[in-house]
Amino acid sequence: MSKPLHKSRTAVNAALFVGLSIGAIAAANVVSLRHFGRLDMTKDKVYTLAAGSRDLVAKLPDRMNVKLFMSEELKPPFKQHAQFARDLLSEYATYSQGKFNLEVIKIGDGEEARKKEEEASKCGVQKSNRGVVSANKFEIGSTFLGVCFSYGDKTEAIPVIDRDEGLEFQISGLIKQMTVKKKKIGFATSEGELSLAHGSGLQLLSEQLKASGYETINVELKAMVSSDIDVLMIIGAKQPFSERAKYVVDQFLMSGKSVAFFVDGQQMQTPRGQMAPGMEMPQIAQANDTQLDDLLGAYGVKIKQDMVLDKRNFPGLVNVGQQMYLMNHPVFLKVTPLPQNHPINESMPGALLSYASVVELVGDAKDGKGPVQFTKLMESSNQSWRPSGPFVFMPGPQMQIPTPNEDKGPFALGVVGQGKFKSAFAGKQIVKEDGSKLAPDQSQPGIDPMKTEAPETARLVVIGDSDFISDQFIGTGARAGLRDYLANLVYTMNVIDWLAQDEALAAVRKKGMRSRPLDQVSESTVTMVKLLNIGALPGLILLIGLIRFRLRQSARQSAKL
């Protein structure tokens, strides 16, 4: 073979290779314009839109304009946050069937930049001062990174994006707020419950409900609950329920709606009187007589007037004198793992309860024979027990740990039921607003007939603890840097989503909640990894060099022939 012919064939092959490569790249770009795809290797698909988000944006009734404002010069980690936000919003646009119009606006310097800044500020995106490490220096720089959403005459914004975690939930929550009719969650306030009023114990939950697109309202259990309320929450009741209040709750459930009871079987109380200087005030467990036994019992559930202690516990916050201390104690129950047998529990690592009581099934429900199917949501460990006598909690550095007795767990701490509940007032009299009673077969103007059986849409959740969702519990734990406390907020939102039959955002909210502790690695494994890191890469480079050397030698020998 002559050398010119060999060279011409080599040139043709090279040209063909380049042409095919360009064609493949062009084809890939055409396909990518029509079909969005991204490989997500994370276990919880952190970088992939959840089904709820995809469904939400795919069903947009009308066009939504979205503007991502970002400074041209962003330094790590905010540069990475910007890329994550851009990719995420692009994925929303892909699934929206053309109704999610995304525009990326980069803000630099000069007169044009000032116009863009004014536009960003007008829709709610804020300029923020952020500290970054650059060239071994800590600098404070003013930057823009936020999103503005416009839908019809509504405008909402994520003012500042400073993390990747939770961004999808924020975006989907805003889309839901702007485009979907809000479901209404009622909070009972008649019997000493925690309420949504400022400083009344549920502000954190209220804020989370608003972010998820719910409307909230306080409800007095005197008049019948309005039909536009979807879920009734009874949290932390500390007074006996009147017959009228129980009747109102019962008829709400019988109408096919949903009710949740977060109620303590016992209350911790401090005795009156003064203690000697230097002594800590004890807390004594006393029965919380809400008189709900007959109401819940008719549905197949009972909250026991007891307290569960557990060797599997967490460091709870205890007020000792004028200071807060973190102390492990059996009253602080670490409920994990949660049974993955219900949508409420899916992907949740667990929950933290304090001073919790047993929730048990009674009557036909105990044997699984009733018209309602119950599922256990949470339970204590096999190291738990119930004190046989009055329980006294004495906080302090020298706090005594009670000795376990024979009444050992595990114990159910929460249950969920759905189905044709029977009214607790069936065969009894209607309880009117003034407390007087009316026979079921009698009629009076303005008095609705008694409903004696719920349709299958009725849902019920009962948990033997209310402290776990209070501002004091979650807020204090979060301020102390204990992120596990925040899982309680996510868990309660899962409960409300299920009760409201509005579970689209539940999977989005739970992303990244699964606990994944690192396994302990043996010394031999550590040594092997070190050797691979030290020797593998240089060895690979050497091998490639040797192969190339031998190929060149062979080529030279062939040329001589």
C-alpha cells in the first residue's frame, strides 16, 4: 500500500468521524429540546420532580409567568444554588405543556441593571447581603437570587434562595396557592385546645399550612361546623367536653369529613406552694379528664389516662430554674422506625413525643371486625413501660430515672381509621346549641336531622400526645440546633394532607427526611481505600502510557514493512 493512498483513507475516515460526531451532537440537541431528561442517582430522587409537582404543573388552568432573578457574578455556594434553581424550574416548564413560562434575568451593572433590580423588587425578590469565602478571604456581597411568579392578577415570590433543600416544596406550594382552591382546616378552641391565635401555641404549624396552600380558621364547638371546612383539628384539649361539643364533632365526622385528636391522657402539673431555695419543682402526672371516652369509644378508640416511658429516648429540653437543659429521660420518646404501612408514614424517619399516652382499640375495632379499618401509626419500643403508680418528674442534674416495671410495651401511641363510622349519638337525643335535647324523630326549624352513619370518605386520626406539635416544643428544639424536632412539623402536615385528601405535596415535603447514618467502616477497609486512592490512579496512567507505547512501536514496524 502506497503512503499517499494510506493518507487519503485516513483523511476520509477522520472526516467521516467528525461528521458523524457533529450529527450525533445535533440530533441529541434536537431530542433534548423536545424531551427533558436527567439522571438522578440519589435515593429519594432529590433532583427529580415529585409526582405531585409534575401533576400540579401539568394541570395549570392558565399560563403562569415565572422570572428567575440572579446576579451575573455569583460565588459558591450561591452559584450552585442558582444552577439548581434554574434546572428545577426548567423541569417544571417541561412538564407544564407550555403553560409554565420561565425567563431567566441576569442582573449585572449599569443603567440596565438598575431597571432589572427595580423589576425584581417590585415583584418581591429581595437583594440580600451574603458572606462568601473567596481567595482565602471572607467577603460580604449584595446579590440577587429569587423567583417571581405571576398568574392572572396574582403575584407571589420566593424572595431569596439560599439553599437547595425544600426549594421544590416552596415552588409547588406557591403554584398550589395561586391556582388551586384552598381547602380549609378548622381548629377547635372551646375546650382549652391549642389554637392559631398569636402566642397560643400553633404558630409554626399555621405558617406551614399557609405555605402549603391551606386556609385556617378557629372553630368554637357550639354551632354546627360549617360545611366548607374540610378537616377539624382538636389539639391539646384540657377541659371536659360538653355534650354539645361532642355532638358537633360527631356530626361533622358523620358528614363524611375528617377529624384529628391530638390529646394527652395525662397532664404534667407543678404543685402549688413554694419550695425551699435551691430545690427544683417537681411535676406530677394527673389524669386529663376530657370526657371523650364515650365519643371516641363509639368509633373504636380510647386514649388511656396513663403515661408511656421508654429506654429509647432523645435529649429533651427541660426547664430547670431559669435555664433550659438537654436531658435524656424516658418521658421523651423517640418513635422510630415508623411502620411504612400508611401514606402518612411513608419516607418519614420517625417522630419525637413527650409525656405520651397509650391509644388502644376497643370493641369490634380491637378484633378488626368493625365497619372501620384501623391502622397503627406509631408505637413505643419493646423497651417501654407504663408506671404502675403516680408518676413524678423531678427535673435537674441529678434527675432519677424510674425503674421499669412489668407492664411493658410496645404500646400504640397513634392510630388512623377510615370507613363508615357509627355515630356516638345513635339511638340518643339531639343536643341543641343551648344544651337542651331533642328526640331524633322530632323536628324543629333550624335543627338538622341527626346523622347516624358516616360515608366511607370519613377519616379519623388519634394520637395520645399534643406537646409534640406545639411551638414551645418544636421551636425550642430547633433553636437549640436539634433538627429532629422539625420532623414533627412535617409529620403533622402529612396527617393533615391525608385527612384533607390533598396528598399532592406530601411526597415533595418529605424529600430528604429519611435518616441515613454512615455505617462504621473497618480498619482493613480504610487501609484498602487509602491504597486505591494512592496507587490506582498513577497505576492507571502508567498502564495507558504502556499501551500507547506498544501501539506506536507496532505502527513503526508496520511502516518499515
